[in-house]
Amino acid sequence: MRTLDRLLTGVSTAGGVIGGISLMLMLLLIMADVTLKYLMDLPITGTLEIVSYYFMPIVVYLALPYVERSGEHISVPLVTERLPDRVRRALALLVAFMSAGYLLVVAWACGQKALALTQSGDGVNVIYFDLRIWPPRWLVPIAFVLLAIQIVHGTFRKHSEEQTR
């Protein structure tokens, strides 16, 4: 359990760090594009496509397991906080497994789509060059599998910590 905990912590932290760095790089690219466009009439070709197809998926999907690990997802315990501990734990496990099941189904479907796009070499034409857009498509299934594992593991970790108190 501790090995899995360390592994998930490392992977989710790495995803959060990569997401944060990508957010900063996206900001710098957009600032450079706007500055060059309005001061020198030299926009950076492909900025919209690079931001849309690369930076945004990295920022959003790689950060999901980190946000779950940090306990920062929105939760509204208006009803569950009034339930007995035993019922609340059972409900938390049920929700964790249902969430993980849903995420794994979506990950599988997105993985199938990513595979098809990889095989077709999906890309967009950006005036002077072709930009391959199939690599970031793999972020969705990878992130959703990691998120599903993180949700179930986090629920078990939370309940084991409560039992040791």
C-alpha cells in the first residue's frame, strides 16, 4: 500500500508540475505572439493550434490526478456529513468505485479514438507546416486511468487513516 501511495504521489505530482510548467509556457507563447503581432506585425504561426492541441490538454488532463490527490476537487457533504460513519464510509466506497468505473470506460473509449488518430497520423495544416495533433490525444485515457486509481486509492487511504484515529 505504501509503495502504491508513493508511486501515485510521484506520478500525480509530476503531472501537476508538468501542467504548471505548460501553463507558464502557454502564457509566454501567447504573450510573445500578441507582442510580436501588434508591435512588429509578425505573429507566431501556429500559436492557436499549439495552445489548443498541446498546452490546454496538458494543463487540464495531467493536473487531474494531482488535484484529486491534493483533495481539491469540489465536494458538497451536506447530506453525507449527517450520516452515520459506517454508512458514510460505505457510500464513499460506492461512489469511488462507480466514479472509477465510469472513468475507465471513458478512458477506454478515448484510448480507442487516440489509437485510430495515431494510426491515421492526425494533424492540422498550420500555413507553413503540418502539426501532428494525435500525441496529446493520449493524455485523456492516461489521465483518466490515473484519476480512477487515485480516487479509489485515496478513498481507501482516507478510511484507513480514520480507523487508526
